[in-house]
Amino acid sequence: MLQTAPNIYLVLSPELYILTASNLYLEATETTRETIVGKHIFEAFPENPELPDASGVKNINASLQEVLRTGKPHKMRIQRYDVPDIHHPGKFITRYWDPSHTPVFDDNGALSYIIQLANNVTEQVLADKVRQKLEISERHFRLLADLVPAKISNARPNGEVTYFNQRWLDYAHLSFEELRDFGYYQMMHPDEIPVFTERLAAAAKEKKPIEMEMRFKNAAGDYRWHLNIASPVLDDNGEITMWVGSTTEIQRLKEDDQRKSDFIGMVSHELKTPLTSLTAILQVVETKLRKSDDTFVTGALEKANQQTKRMSQLINGFLNISRLESGKIAIERRSFLIGGLIREVIEEVSLAGTTHIFELQSCGKTVVQADQPKISSVLSNLLSNAVKYSPKGSRIWVSCEAFEGELRVSIADEGIGIRPEDREKIFERFYRVKSNSHISGFGIGLYLSAEIVEHHGGRIWVESETGKGSVFYFTLPLNKSAARNQ
Ligand code: ADP
């Protein structure tokens, strides 16, 4: 027998004892000729006891018995038949085979031996199993993705979309191929494409998800608001393998929001009219009583004036919110000295009756080109908050610095501070820190301030330590003409 034949074969006696094996057989079963030759096949290759439903021995035996009975070759289906692990006695190695048994007869027609041919097909079988598992999990994912009310998509890192769920196809009234070729970006509102593209590029760099409210066109050509979340999926090396998009329609929420904001605008507008008359009446009375000796009346009048002014500020805040939301906020720039404005606002806040000590670090002669009344309201908000959220008599530092084409204003207090989890949220509309609910406010000051600063191309943020105080910063870009005056 040719032991070096390029086949995996085993030669058995009619009693199923091993006569010899090819080198490749020994290799595939990880045995040596000495340990198996002379042994009964099932003594040399016992069943893996760790596999309770193993059927290798039973099946091979059935095939061999058939060959013995019929004298004809028999080919088996792929079998799992583990082999003993020589490096770990008692352990077995997973193996799949495609065995066949062929009888060989002598000149007298008596059975001389049986040749078992077998290929080690373990790798293909295991790869098939993984593929099947993947297919099942993919089917599962698609079913889930079609059941959720959101529009789901998958894209390669280069942006090529590989999957849209049924909701996307229904929304666009297109097939997968049509929608893919038509392009995800074609459906986006042109106003939102630049910001989305920019934010997606930043997210790809940081390997973080992004969330953005944006409009997508439906089949009728109407743009409807959606909350679009794109999350990167990372491989073991932390590289992006794909993006998963989840896009949920929020048109009704947006419309409700718009109605609420219109309502706030309308109410504020209606409240303003009687308040303006009241302010005018108070001014007339003040002029008439200017020379009065009745200190109670003059004092009360001053207080009434302060209160109407405060009320007017609050109403203006709400009016600004509704203007902002309907996109009607316009920035009217003119040049002014920022230091002068800061001094004015500090004076105004002090006049409202506070015992806090303001420390203004010189802002030099820095000139900014900005909307003065709006920057004034930002300063007024930040300074009133510093007063509101810090103990009486404590210090408030205000300073400005100009560098790298930017003016940075900071307002620092020695107050209650802000916990990290609230720091991002305080710039959101109507957000108030729960533990401060006893201090009056509507949670719109910082939101408006942030919008105003951002409309100027600046940034606003806070650094804070709970119990020690907070520092609010905002920046305004300095253009060339403004920088010249520094
Ligand atoms: P309001 O003060 O009317 O509640 P704002 O929008 O001005 O609304 O502020 C939002 C929240 O941020 C406040 O409710 C407060 O909890 C917190 N906050 C703002 N400024 C400060 C500050 N200087 N120190 C501590 N907390 C502050």
C-alpha cells in the first residue's frame, strides 16, 4: 500500500481492524501509525464523550456493515467525528468528514480489506455554520428593522448606503435600488446638508454618534421634520465598519412646538400693550409727584417702576423666544466699546438692589461689531444669574480678553455652582436645575443668551464647581476693523 498517496485513507481488515493508514490520514486525525495500526477502528477512534448526541461511531459502523453485507462501496453524508487531542489527553478536536467505504476483493472473490477514504471538511462546515448564523441574524435584524416605526439605514464608511428598511422605501415610494441611486442626500433639505455633512465628518473623526433635527422630502415632495441619529459601528480595532441611521419623524411634535411658541409670542405681545400704558402712566405720575414731600408715595412709585421694568424684561424674554423660533431674530451690528456696555449693565443690575460686589477687570478699548441691545441682554442675563445663584455680599468678577481674533468675556461668581450633568442642559429652552426651583425663573435666559451669541458666530460655555461657584464665558469674533482699535 502506498502510504504516501495524496489521499486520506485508512485500510481496515474485514473484522474492522486497522491495517494501515496514509500519511495524510494520520495528519488529519493527529495520530501516529504505531498508535492505531492493529487496533479495532472504534478503539483507535472512540466517540467524543463530551458530545451527548454524537453519532459518528454509529453511522460509520452502519456504513461499514452495509459494505460487509452488500459487498458494494458506500458513500456517507458529511459526518462529525471528533478525533482525540494528543496534546490534551481526554480532550477531542472537532472534525467533520465526508467518508466513503470501498471493499477490495482477492482473486477468489473473498473480501481482503475495506478502504475508508475521507476528506477533512471541518473548515468548510464551520464556515458554512457561521454564514448560516449570520444569515439568520441578518434576517432577524431586517425583520426588527421593518417592525420599528423609525426609518433605519446602514451605510459603509464611505457613505454608500447598503440598506434601507421598509419605512424608508414607503416614505420615498422608491425601491431599494432607486432610493440608493437617488441618494439619501437628495432627500435632505438643502438648508441642513452643510451642517449635517460637517457634523458627520466630525463624528467620523471622533467615532461618536450624532443627533440632528432635520427635514427629509417625502414622495409628495413635502419636507417633514425628523430626528436623525447616525451611529458608527466599530470593529475590534476601533475602526468604523458601518454607520447605522435611525430617522424618526417628529413633524407633529414640531408643529405642536410651533403652536406653543406662537402662543407664547401672542400672549407676550398682548401683555406688552397694557404694560406699556402702565409704564407711561407711572411716568406721568412720577413727573407730577417729583416735588412731593410724601416719601412713602415717592418710594412706592420707584418700586412700582422697578417692578414694571422687571416685568417688561420678562415679557421681552418670551417675545424674543417666539421671534427666535420663527426665525425672525435679526442681528443688527454696529461698533461699540464692550467695556462701556459691561459697565452700563453692571450699573443696571446693581441698581435693582443687590449687595454683591462687582469687580470689573479693564476691557481696554476693545471695540466689537455686534447687536448692542442683544449683547446687553446676554450680559444682563449672566450678571443677574450670578447675583441670583450666589450668596448676598459675595464677589462677582467680570473680565474680557481679546486674542486670536476673538473677544472672550467671563463672569465668575462664588455661588452654588452647577453639577456636571446640568452643565450642558442649562443652555436648553426652559431647563432649570431642579434643586433651585425655589429661586424664581423660567429657564429661558441662558437659552436666549446662547442663541444670541451663536447668531453672532461666537460660543458660550460654563465652568463650574458645585458649592464653589461658576464661570460663564462667551466669545464674539473680532473683525479686522474692530481689532485695529484694541
Ligand atoms: P433661570 O435663571 O430663569 O432659571 P436661566 O436660563 O438663566 O434660567 O438658567 C438656567 C438654570 O441654570 C438656572 O435655573 C440655574 O439652575 C442654572 N444657573 C444659571 N446661572 C447660574 C449660576 N451663575 N450659578 C449656578 N446656577 C446657575
